[in-house]
Amino acid sequence: MKFTDGYWRKRDGLTVLHPAQLQDASHDATSLTVFATARRVQSRSDTLDAPVITIRCETPMPDVIRVTVSHFLGTAARKPVFEITQAETSPLVRDASITSGALTARFRAGETWGLDFEADGRRLTGSGWKGMGIVDTADGGHYVHEQLDLGVGEAVYGLGERFGPLVKNGQSIDIWNEDGGTSSEQAYKNVPFYLTNRGYGVLVDHPGRVSFEVGSEVVSRSQFSVAGQSLSYLIIYGPTPADVLRKYTALTGRPALPPAWSFGLWLTTSFTTSYDEQTVTSFVDGMAERDLPLSVFHFDTFWMREFSWCDFEWDPRIFPDPPGMLKRLSDRGLRTCVWINPYIAQRSALFAEGLARGYLVRRANGDVWQWDRWQAGMALVDFTNPAAAAWYAGKLKALLEMGVDAFKSDFGERIPTDVVWHDGSDPERMHNYYTQLYNKCVFDVLREHRGEGEAVLYARSATVGGQQFPVHWGGDNSATYESMAESLRGGLSLAASGFGFWSHDIGGFEGLPDPAVFKRWIPFGLLSSHSRLHGNHSYRVPWLFDDESVDVLREFTRLKLRLMPYLFAAAHRAHTEGLPVMRPMVFGFPDDPAATHLDRQYLLGDDLLVAPVFSTDGDTSYYVPAGRWTKYLTGEVVEGPGWVRETHSFHSVPLLVRPGAVLAVGAREDRPDYDYRDGITLRLFEPRDGVHTVRVPGPEPTTFTITVADGTVRAERDGAALPWRLQVGTAQPAEAGATEPVLAWPPSAGLG
């Protein structure tokens, strides 16, 4: 929301108070409270009719400071609130400053009002003259805003899944979940958190609408505002972007670890296409006949009868034997997923049940909230009612007992504000937060029924903390190169908001992709954390496009499955540290100014650089950071820093390995869930002297230590020396079932 008319004037109809002078500061062992007047006080008479703004600073964990700016303190507490970890801290509080770890918040006590955030001897950002503001509108509205300085060259990332430019400077963004597709300014996953390349992040602790003006209203500041009498935000010090995310996810929750099988290829029935068990079987048979590894089959919307979503009942006209069908798919080594949402159509038998028990969201007059969009007469499950959540979970449990393995938890964005919630939650705050209750309910029943480490969602909506319930996909994109690029930008923006796992519809959801678009999208899809073939009105099995599509899908699916030891180790880091599997380039190279705006390439884990191709002719360009990078598919070396321009066939994509990396490559290419130690190859790329540690996850995790010194290599597994076989040249996977480990050294290393 904008409050100014140019730099000096306020907009008509607004009265704005700004702190002008620090009057007093008090503190206890854990907090600092500052009282500031909205005008300078030089005599006692100046204190009359002088509004006071209260600023309180606290420290929920080291390197984090919470700032709460308030006008009137008598407003009632409102639900819901974000779940933010509160650790035991021992801040240093004195005079008008508070220090948490390496981060200090310091109020200026002289003539000039201001609040500075400092760390390691430098100023990170701060709130200067007219930065904090208490706003009254002519129609009785109240807002609080804060403006934090942006330095020269400072770039802002995050704010959830956003499909425009990765760097948010110059943008106006409202945190308000909407079902708007990937080609608009709206987003399914809104997160009031951003980080910058100056080493800090900002979380606005408000689950409702938060308006951001990022270098837009005041071009040298990032402004955020909320309705009400109080605004609370947290400054999180890094110093690197990766460090900021580690601390942010420690505050708001780390992602659960998805099961290894979920990293394989998912195939769906598509959305409105016609299908039955024969169709499903033909797809599965077609994949097997063409030697295309498949891990998960997903049943979209019409597994239930039309006008009945959701009643969680298989349509008996097309699926007469659901338990038998699910077992037949399971016997073929496939997991199954079914589509759900939190809406109950009026025709569904569950509508009357939910109505009678009070499980559906109501209006203030007691009527159930309903409309005809999406499903006729649909209502909304009230997840603030524990009994309603248990009722909904019970329906899902029955499907799990039948043999379903996962749920695609769709929707959760179109949440009304003209309603009354069971627990008294504020409707404006519940609009964004509803998705957290919905996805937590679904994830909890999966975790309870399948066990820790086996739960996985395919979710569309999210807010702060939603990263705890993976996986999320990018919503309704289109079958174009432009939409492929906007999908990537959305995924990288979401990663910068703390989400560790992400996917997208390969080939685009809306429309029928040209075979070239489909083939270019495949490497991008398989070199994402999770990979799914899905469409709207048309199927996405590759043989419907052309024979080459089949070959390209086979090649890149096999590549991903061979990379599973490396990818699953990256997944473990996302789970334990909060560092996403897919990341913007700036996360790996925060000191490289060329990496600041890169949004057509990304890091996959620590050591792989992926640059999808967005053209039919294969002409592409990408940036290579400093060092000698190795092309994984060919073994060629590319010297950075600099831009590279190349032409790629449909069977190729820029996939580069960081110099000095030791990459764990598996022996199997038929499934994602196998013993990664069996026949493993450790590939060294431009090896450097030193000790390299590679952790291979699994039921019995293994740590390999590679020591390189003066052209010699020593290898150990869990501290014991190993008789490695040195494989010189571009390494190929060991045969399935092999147990002898292989140490591969590409020819670019100069050995052999």
C-alpha cells in the first residue's frame, strides 16, 4: 500500500505519525522498550496532545531481533499467529540498544531519530526519518508501516512464490493468497519474508495481508505495512543468504524429508481428460514397454464423481474395484497419489454430514458459507475446529488403508473473509493461514499412517511454515517457453522463501505443448527436486508428442535416478539445515555481482549448475562463475567467470559441476529408492588438494572421505581405508548389483 504523493507529501485523506524524538528507553534482561514522541519535545507544554509510539525489541534466538512498533496498546490479541520458535537467549541490553549474537539494534538518541541494525562492524540496514509510520485514514482505517533502507546494489529476494523478476526491487507486492496462475502478479504461496544480498532477512510477523513496496514507493527503501495499531517484524542476520535461510527455517520450521521414492517420475491422468482403469493401465504399460522408469501414478480430480468433490469416494462407473486396482499398481512397483481439496460440494454426502456436525465455515448469521464457483454449492471445512479436522483426516485415513500412498492437496487459496471461524480467528488473518491448517492436517495423517519419512504431499498453496509439509508445485502454468521461464522464477523465489522442495508441470498445464516445448521442459523437470508429467485437457505421456520425446524422457529420467545419492544428500540438508535443493545462483555466489539477477539458471544442490534451454533451436546462453567447471554430460571444461553461448540438441542441457566437487553417483537407473552405497561411483571434478567429505544417506548412512594431496588420492569409508578402483575418463554408472566402489577422475584433471 502506498501512503505518499511523491517524496514529500502524504496522500489526501491520510494522517501519519512518525517518531521524531526518543523520549525514554527501559529494559529488562531480555527486552528493550523505547518510547518516542511524534514531535520534538522542548518544554512541558509540548507533551500535551503529543502521541507516543512504542517500539519494543526482543530476541527469539541468536542473530535475530524482533521489533514491534505500536500506537495504541489496548487492542485485543487476534488469531491465528505464526508458530515461531522461541529459544532461550541472553541478549546484551543497555541504554538504547540490544544485541543478539552478532546482531545489534541501536536507536539514535540524539537530534536525529533512527534505528540502525548492525553486525560484524557494519550497518546492515535501518529505519530512518519517516521510516516508521502510524497511519489513520479518512474512513477510520488504521495502518502501521516500516521502511528499511536499501543500499546501492542491494537486491531483495523472496516474498513467496512470485513469477515476475527474481529480484523484487521496484515491485509492489501484496501478501494475499490467490488462484491466479503463473502469468500474473498473484501467487498461490505468499510469504511475508525476504532476504537481501547484504546479509540479512526480514520476516513480517502477520499472517494476513501485508503490503510491500520494495524500492518502489521510496526507491531507496523497502516498505511493509499492515492494518491495525501494531506491526511486528524480525531482522535475521546471516551473513550469507544461505545462513539467513538456515536461521529463518529454524524459526518457522524445517522441511520434512520426503521419501526417496517421491523423487522419481510422477505421471498423472491429467485434469479434465477422460480416463478409467484401462486408460491408467495403458499409460503404465506404455511407460514400461518403452523402458521409461515410473515411480508414482497420480489420479486427478475425476477419480471422484463430478459435482461431488470432495466426497473421497471413487466413481464406481469407471473404477469398480479401487482396492484391487491400487494393489495391481502396487504390485508393479508403483506408488499412487490422489487429488483432494478442502471444499465440500453440496451434492457430496459429506455436505449434510458436515452441516449437521458444525464442521463447515459459517457466516455471521449462522448460514454455511457457500458459492457455485468450482463446485456447485460448495462449502469449506473449518480446520480451526479440531473435530472437523479429525473428521476430514478420517476420510483420508480410509483411502490410505485402501492403498493410496500420497495426496495432492490442491487449492486452499480462495478463502472468504466474510465468515466466522470456530475458534474465533480473525477472517483477514485466516485468509492466508488457512492453507497451513489444511496441509498440516493432510500431512499429519500421512505421517501417522505411513510413518516418519514416508509422508509426502503435492501441495499448491502455502504461507510461513508451509515448507514443513513438502512437496509444493508451481500451480497452473501454460505450454510455452515463456511460462516455463516464469515457472522457474516462481520456484527460485519460493526457494528464497525457505521452501526446500519444489516441482512444476512438465510441458505446461494449460494448452497442448508443441513437441519442442515438451522436450525442452523435460530436462528442467527431471533436474528439479520433484518431477511430474501433468496437463489440463490433454495427456502428457511422451509418445503422444513424438518418438524423440520418449528418448529424451528416458535419458533424463535415468540421469536423475543415477544422481539420487547426490540429490538425496541435498534433500537431507534441506531437512536438517533448511537449505533448498534448488537455489538461486546468488546463494552459491553471494560475492559475484553477475549472479545477483540470474533467474534462468539455478544451483541443484551445492555442486550442480542447471541452465534450462528456452528455445526450439537450442540456442542458449548462461553464466559460469569463476573456476574450471565440467560439463557433466560430456566431460568438457568451461572456464569462468563469463557468459557462454551454445546450441543444444533436445538430448542435452547445460549441466555443469562445480570445480573441486566430489559427486556421488548411483549404480541404478530404474528407480529412485535403492541402496546408494551399492556400486557407488564418486566422481572428482577438477580436484583440489584437501579433504572432501561425501555423506551418502540411507538406512545405514555412510560417510566417504577423499583426501587429495600432490596428485594422489586416498579414500576412506566411515574411517576405514578402501581399495578403490580408479576409473579414468568420463564415468559411467557401475552395473546394477555391483558392490565394488569406483573412484572416477575425469580427464580434465590431468591424470591417467
